[in-house]
Amino acid sequence: MIDPDLEARMQATAEAYRNNKPGAYFDAFADDATILIGGRGRASKQIYRAIWERVTGAGGGVTTYAVEDEQRRVSTSGEAVVVTFRMLVGYRGMVPGMPDQETDHRFSVTEVWFRTEDGWKIAHMDWFDAPDA
């Protein structure tokens, strides 16, 4: 069973991502989170946030968002949760030099949430292109 505080945090984080609110979105990440960007390697929270702030600051970001096949695994202590899902997302302004270009993606995503002194935080996230199912 998922902690109600984590459930609320996960929903708020997804809503912030969907609505291009980088401040609220990145508040969910631990400062030392590991972020693996499919095909491009590892990024720090600070680098990943800078990318999103550049895109959303120029009027780009998420245009469509849906989640499929979400699975959750809670540690026996209840202090960690692994969440996997398929994300169908449309973006505008992600192609350098083409701010109006829209692209659609299907990603397989993993998030690892830890309970911390500051509440639930994403300690690790990775995503990569997913084949059509």
C-alpha cells in the first residue's frame, strides 16, 4: 500500500510536469538525485532543471501527457517505492532552434522515491524510448 503522503506527492509532481511548472516539479527531486536521460547519459538535478527552465521560459514544454501500465513496488520498510510506467508525452520547443516544433514520444520511465526528513523525494529517475506496445 502506498503512503497517502506519497500518493499526493506523486500526483502533484505529475501535475507540475504536465502544466510546465518547473519549480513545483523539481521540488520533488532530492538535491543529489541521479537522473538518466535515455540515450544522453546522466544529468544532475541542476542540469535537468536548467533544461526545463530554458524550454518553458521560451513558451515550450509539455503539450500532451498520459501514463499507462503504472506499477508500484514498496520496500518492506515502507521507506522506498519503485514506480515504473509508460509515458506518452508531446512536447513543443524541445528541438534546438525550432521553438514551435512539436514532437511526440513514448518513454519507459522508472522513478525511485525515498522518504526523507523533508518528505518523499525522487532519488532516481530514468527514461528511455519505448517501443510501441
